[in-house]
Amino acid sequence: MNSMSPESKRDITLSVNSLRSVFKTLVKAQSYEERVAALNEMLKHANRLNSQGRHCGHKELLNVTRPLISLLAEMVEKPQTLNSSNARSLAGTLDYFWEVVSGGETDTDFGDDKAWPVMVVDDEPLSLRATDFALQNGGFETVSVDSPKKALEAIGSRQWGLFLLDVDMPDINGYQLCRMIRENHSTADSPVIFVTGFNDSEVRTRMVDCLGNDVLTKPFSFPDLTLKCWTWFYRAKRMTAGGVSCATAAGRN
């Protein structure tokens, strides 16, 4: 990517600010009509941000705005699908955008870097296949394993972009596996996201204790999953470049 012009930086910042402002309206919306209006407005700004990223050749911005647009379009069509889990995904992505523009780092583009693979760990075959399918369609390389033991055996074989862990698994549960990931030097800074059907607040409390980063509640939509993964993949890249461990962002969203 060539150096971004001051005008492009300004336009991207305006789009990010507009998205954050309308999201606050969405959160406060009381009626169906208000939610639909806010979602449509967010979709408009997300499309504009995507166009700005395409104009600048900013691959990182494009990789994140694509699933954001898909998720918002899904919500516009079915506003009842808006829930606490995907609202947190939106909030997390908007926070990430703000970190980039407010820190003056819009010129930096990690989209040219190869996306390290995502390890998916789930002992339920259908869930494992669905998650794997969604991530591959979203542009990720994946390695899927059906037990924590196999995950631990594979951890040292390569660099990992992030980990998606089921919570309820035999012998070693997701929280215990997360601790082991954090204790391994090669994966200590990799984002860890829990995918679970358990109570969201309970999982979040235990996630913080084991230094996990986020939770995706089943059943989830494919754009929600992809958006959360791309957001954390690039957020971790930027944190590492700044000398900050991803483990310090445990339970951030």
C-alpha cells in the first residue's frame, strides 16, 4: 500500500466516527423502527469505509469491513437477530477501528502479511465442520482438531493467528486449554476466542481468569464469526508490533 493521503486518512476517520456514533444510537434504540434505521445507517457507513479501503488499497481494512457489511446486512434483513453476542462483535470491531485511527496508525496495513492459520478445537463434529467452513469462506486457513490433546500436540508445529476453543470438552476443558496456550512461549500472544452455548456472563467471567480474549455464543452467524476473528487477528498483530501481549487484552470486549 502506498502512503495514504491526508484526505484519505480524514475520510476514514470520519467514517469510523460515524459508525461509532450510530452504534450508540442502535444500542439505545427502543423500537423496531429505530433499530432498523440505525442498522441501515451503519450499513451505509460500513460500505463507505470499505470503498475508502479499496481506494487506498488497504487490505486489512477490506478484510475487516467485508464481514462487517455482511453482518449488518443480515441484521437489516432480520433485526431480531441482533443480540448481546453480535452487538459485542460490532462494538469490538468499532473499538479496533478507533484504536487504529486515533493512534495515527491508518498508514500501517497488516493485510499484506500472510494470515496465519486458525486452530479450531471442538469435540462436536458438526460444530467443528461448521466453524471450519465459515472461516475458510471468510479467507482463513484453518486446522481443526477434535480434542485438546491433539491441539497441544500441534501447537508447536507452526505460528498461529488465533485459537477458537469449545468450552465443554472431556479431560481438558476450554479454560484449561487456554491457560496452556498462554503458558506456551510460541502462542502466549495469540488471541483466544471461546465458542460456546453456555451462559454468556458466566463464560466471560471464567474467560478473564484464564486470559482468553472473547466469546462467541452459539448459535452464531458466519459473518459474526468471521468479523470477530479478523478483528482479533489484526488487533493482535498491532499489539505485538507495539510490544504489547494479547494476553493483556483478556476479556476486552
